Amino acid sequence: MSSTRKNNDDPWSSSSDEDDDDDSDDENVELDAETPFYSICTYCNSDAPKFDTLALALEYDVTNYGFDLLGSGALVSSNDEDDFFEGAIVLINKCRQFVKDNQVKFSGIELGQELNNYLKGHKVDDDGDAQYYKPVLDDDSMLMCIDELCELKRQTEQESQADTSAAGNNKSDPESDDKMEKLQAKISMLEEQLSRAKGYIAALANDDDDDDNSMSDDSRSGDDGDKKQASSAKQTNKKPDNDTYYFSSYSHTGIHETMLRDTVRTAAYEEAILSNADSLFRDKVVLDIGCGTGVLSLFCAKAGAKQVIAVDNSDIIKQAREIVELNGYSHVVTCVRGKCEDLIANNALPLNGKTVDIIVSEWMGYALFFETMLPSVMVARDALMTPETGSMFPNVAKIFIEGCNETERLDYWNDVHGLNMAPMKERMVSELTQDAHVEIVSDENIVTDRKEIITFDLNTCKDADLDFEVPFDLHLRDDDKSRNELQIHSLVISFDIDFAVPNTKSVQFSTGCQSTPTHWKQTQLWFDPVHNCPVLNREAGDSMKGVFRMKRNVKNHRAIDMSVVWEVGREAGSGWERISDGVLKRSLIA
């Protein structure tokens, strides 16, 4: 939503005084500096976000915790306002007490799930609920706005009824037809993905070489027990899950050609490995996870590594073996097919009790963590890497955020060969705001500074660190002062990778808009530029600040969900003056 605030000393403070006639994110409402709203699941944290409206606080719980107070069966129907008033007070306090008691034990989606489970036993007019008429949170704005909560509940119920009615109504209208087209398009896309997945699984099931490829070059002549174990693993691989789809997608030549032709990526690895031959690789044991065609393993062999173990769980491993032999390094590089975690658990890597000195891997995905390969590499790191002296390579990753304005792209539809195609602009915006998009974004369209928001030391980071929430602060760039007021149409996410092991030559590459494009491109999170997006005024000194969150998707851990709680404002005589704010939620779906 957009809002205006006057004379507010706290950049994260907010107001509960809002125009009752409009809870939309797309309209402006006047706010006074009153007590803020806290979401149910975060109020007791010292750095808990504060919200101007009840709707934003409730939406934050849905986005970040999977807890929907309005959709909860524990919340009384809005039809009886008296019962709703008392029931809502009890429910809000009951939820806040649960969060207060369990905030250390649970966090994130898990906290939301536990709260949902807890409320399954909630009953209206329970004799034991008398204690919950007393506020758990002092000056709780939610308790002061029960009438607004009732109206939001009523809207939710009406929308649900409308959806149900529409589902059983055969009459057609333009809006329904448009929704139906979108649903049919999505179904077609899912059916295509399912068809591809079935093809991949069938290819795996019919692969006569799976038994051999499930073992290393040195153990392919094992006894019958080994073959049965490999056959069992083969049967397990037939299960049509996210991992099967993921690994099978790397069986296609096109994806490897794309990565190899990405000269920024491949040349950076080559330079980092070969320029550190003496300082890092000579006579060392190297593990290459997700080896693909084996190019990184061969770089390591050329750099003088004593032993290189190349691991991949797709059938590209067959070509990797042939490439290794063709280039004369089969005495150094051993190719092993399998999922890294399984190979480690079954002691199936040819290490003979040794640890590895270097783990080389190109695990990065869109927005850094799409496809979620890093946890597998971290398992190998914790289980196999030599303590103290071993290192991941690369060893540092950083995520950046910046603001983008694409006015020319939007205005194109106003005059297409002399024709006004403005309706296409609405359609394009509708598509852009559905999910996150992976595109090459021109630096010419970047209007803010590029800010680093988080750094990962890949030698020490933990799995839990990969789901994170961090603050950010963006200002308009100084190199273009021709435009005083600029809309921010999208936030752009990119990453930098560092090969920076101490006492070695440092090599770095960037996927930012200012650098040579890579196959990772950039990830865009679009606002709605037609109806509502942030606007920064240069002369007034406006800036955008907020909290960026990235986490693995609950249903598909290889997909990522991103959300941004943002506000635009400026420093005024009496402190921070908020101009507008909102919540942005986008996903990258695998």
C-alpha cells in the first residue's frame, strides 16, 4: 500500500489511523504518527517490523510465517459482530501468548505451522479463556481495531463466496474469461513440465548403464552384492520427485553448452584454479561436486592436483569420463555418479579414508540460491574437507540489490508503428507481477546504487543461514541527475563470487547489471508500475529502505520465495518522514 506520514522520528514506526474505506495497496491514505501494528508472529522480537495498517501486519504473517488470522477457522464469522468482537480479542491474545512462549523454540514457517496446529483445539467461549481478555501486548493496535478486523474478515468471506459462486456459474464475463485464460495457460505449462519430467524418469529407468555409472571407475567390477545395491539405488532414482526432475534436467547437452559458453563464469574458474596451481592445487586432493562435463576437474588436474574426484548425479557423467580420458587425465580424475549425500553416507567415494583439500563446485543458481545445490556441497564440506587447511573454492558469495526503471519498455505500447496498444501494457504488467523474472537488465535502466545486503563465508556458513532476512537502503545514483523524480519499477537481485583463499591470487566475477552478462542474468522483482510503485525524489533526498527476505519454498526446496517490506521517505526537520510503503512477494519456481 502507499501512505503518507508526517513528522515521524522512527523510520520503522507506523500508524493505526487509516481511512476505513480503503485497504488497497494501490491507493494513498493519510496517516498520523500513532501506535504501530505488530504482526502476530513477530511482535515480541526486539527488531520486529512495524506496520501502518492492520492489513499489512496480517499479510506479513501470511507471507513469512504461513499463518493467516483471517483465514483461520478459529476466528468467529463476521456475521455476528458481538460474538466476533469478544472472540477476536481472545484469539489475538491467545496467539500472542503462544508466540511469546514459543519464540525461542520455533521460528519462520515452523512457528506459523505450530500456531496453526495449536489453534485447531481452540473453542469459542472456552471457560479457560478468561485470562485472554487481558492484553498480552500493551497498547496492542489490533485490539483497538477489532471493527476493522471484522471488516477484513467480512471481505475475506465475501471473496470466498464469490469464488465459489463463480466456479458454479456458467455465465461468461470478460474478467472471468481473463482469469480462466490465465488458469488454462498455467495448466498447460504444468502439463508440459509433467510430460518432460515423465520423459526424464523414463530415460533413467531405461538406462542400461545405470548400474555401472552408480560406481566409480575403480569399482565397476564389484561383486553381486555391489550390483544389487546399485540396482536398488537405481529403483530409488525412479521416484518422480523434485530431485529427479532437477538432476535429469542436467542430462541435456544444451544446459552444459550454455554454461561452458558463459565465458565470465568458465574463464573465472579457469584463472582462479590455474593461477593458484602452486599455492593451492599442486599435489592436493580435490572434490568436484556437480562436475557436468568435467571441465573444472580438468582445470584442477592441469593445475597439478594429485587426485580429483568428479561427482555428478545425471547421465552426463558418461561423457565426462570420455572427456577426461580423451584429454589424458584419467590417471588423476575419477568420475563417480550419484547424489553427493548418498555417496558419502555409503562410503562410496574413492578416498580410502583420506580427506579432501579443496572442494570445487559451480553450485550457484539464479539469485544465487535457486535450485538449492549449496546444501549438498556443505554436507561434503562438513564430512570430508580437511579441517583448518581445507577450503571451498570459491569461498565467498555476496548478494546485491538495486532499483530499476524501465519507462521506455512500458511506453513502447503507447505507439507501436503509429498504433496505440496501451491494453498490452496492462497485460504485460499482469504477467510481470506474477512471479520473479530472470532477465538481462541493462545498467542504463538502473537508477539506484547497487547495495550488498549479505555475504556468505562458504567455509563456515550453515544450512540455516541460507534462509535469511536482511535490511537494505537504496539511494538514487549520482551519475544521472537529469531526472529529479523516478519510479522504481523493479528491484534487481544479483550476486558476486570470490575466489579469495588467504595467501593465494584473488579472482572475482559479478552477475550485476554493470558487468558482462552471464547465463545467470539478473532476477527481477517487479512492482506494479501502472497502479502503484515507489517513487524517489532526488531534490527531496528520498531513499528506499526495507527488509529483504529469501527462503526455500516449503513444497519444493529447489524453488525460492522472496519478499520485501519497503518504505520510501526522507529526513525532515523532525526526523524521518515516510512517504509510501508496501509489501512485495515474488517466487522463482523450479
